[in-house]
Amino acid sequence: MVIAMNKKQIHHIQGNLSSRKKQYNYPGHLKIDGDIEEGCQVTADMVEVNNIIEADVRVRTGIIVHESITDSKIESSGYIESSRVKNSIIRAKHNIIVQKHVLSSQIETNENFLVTKGIIDFSEIMAYRSIEALNINSSSETPSKLIVGILCPDDQDQKIRDLYYQLKNEKKQLYSELENSERTIKETLQLIQKINEIKPSLKQKVKHLKQTKNRKALKELDPFFKQLNKRMESAFENYNEANSKKESILKQLDSFDNENLKKYEKDYFLRKQDRIDRSIKNTVNEPPFICVHGLISKNTQIQCLHSQKRLTEDLTNVVIQEVKMKIPNHPVKMKLYEIDIKKQKEEK
């Protein structure tokens, strides 16, 4: 590997950016003839590279990827350009342009997202100004979701959202574990009760066999008794274990940080509402739009701040079903729609 630097702060790397070092911080333009390898964490003003593979890249001005971004996280205060994107998370303040294909990725931009000659497959796209593509594919299991007209969450929004959902999921998990423990206790008690109901009749039978000196039948019953005792022993162990776990979960729920959960929940929804309010004010004169030159698959979901007339004109090749969502204090012409594309229109 050869690294050269000139007065314009252009760092030229002949070959790959090695994963051996892991972390790289460049104050200027980073030009790589090869790839950014797996595990690298890169910060620069601008990056130009062939491929990014399982890496974390942050840039200020922009990033150009000549081939593909795969299994990576990319953040840019400027623009992002790539030929392909796969299984990645990409965020930018300005335009994101992908020439050929976006697959199973999450994209966010406060400007335009353009795949004018390419395909969006099973991805979630959030673009404030517009989304444009040749085809958009979805399935019932993994629908593509398109969101336009709403400003993307900033770093603080993301942080509060992550903290809120982390606490929310932790509490949900505790209640789920509590439910499982209570179910185990109930089922174990039912089993113990059944065994106890069987025992008197068995004891009576053994007594009768002893009186009649039927040793063969007594011998045949012996393994059954051992199995029954083993099941009873196991049932008590399960009962005690489930009870102990239940007590532990109840203690965790008692000490759970509900105040922080409420705080993060309030902050998250207030910041989300603030983004919607700012989005409405900023898009009154220039409504956002989605333009699809080819086909949109069934199950694709579209959510937008949009005038209905503009939306239906942009999506002339699909049948849509709309559900109006209420937003307080919004301009008359701006509406938030949840669009579920049911089927393609038949070609005339």
C-alpha cells in the first residue's frame, strides 16, 4: 500500500484500505484505487472508492462509490453516489444517487433519492424532496416502503429514538418472560395435581396385589412407579425454578426505569411532531413527489405529505388505496396519506 499527500490534502491509496488498522481519519479527499475492506471505520471530507464492504464510513462533502456498497453504514453531510447498494444503511443531507440497484437497504436523505435507470428491491426509502426509480419491487414479507415529504431524523432524533425503543423493548421482554414463567408455574401445578390424583388408586392397586401375592404384576408396576416419581421430582424442580425466575423478573420490573422511558417517549414524539410541522411549512410551495418510470409491485407502501392530485398523477400505473392520517394545524392542501398498492393497472 502506498499513501501520498499533496498540498490540496488529497490522500491517494493504491490498493485496498486495509482492515488491519481498522480506524482511519483523513482531513481531506481520500481517493482509493481499490476497496474499503471489512471492519474499517473511515472519516474524511470526501471519499472516492471502488467498493465498500462491511464498513462504517462518515464523510462531510460527499462519497463516490464506483461499484457497490455492501453490508455497510454510510453517513454524509453532503451527497452520496454509488452503482449498487445492498443490505446497507445510508444517510445523507443532500442527494443520494444509485445507478443500478438498491437491495434490502435503508436509505435516508433530506433532498432527492434517484435510481432513475435502476431498481429498488425490498428497501425502505425516506427522501424529503423526491424518490425516482425505474421499478420498485416488494413482497408481502418484505415490502418496499417509500416515505417522502418528511424531514429525516437527525443524530439527536436517532439517539432519542434508539434509547426509547431500547427501554420499551426491555420492558416488553420482561413482561414476556413473566408471562412465560407464570404459564410454566400453572402447567407444572396442573401436572403435579394429576400425579397426586393418580397416586391413591395406584397405592390401592399395590395393596391389593400384595394381599393376593401377585409378584409378577407388582414387578411390572415398579418401572411405572419410578417414572412417576421422576416426573414428580422434575415437576417440583421446574416449579421452583419458574417461581424463582418470576420473583427475579418482578424485582426487575419494580426497579425498571419507567421515568426515563416516559421521558424518552415524550421527547421522541415531540421531536417527531416537530419534524412533521417543519416539513409541512417547507413543502407548501414545492410538494414532494414519487416518480416511477416502470412498475411498482403489489404490497409497496407509500407514506407522504402530499396533495392527492399530485400523488395520483405521479403514480399513474398503479391502483392505490388511501387512508388519510390526521395532522393538526396543517395547510389545507397538504395531507399525509398511507398508500397500499394493491395491484397494477391493466395495460390498455
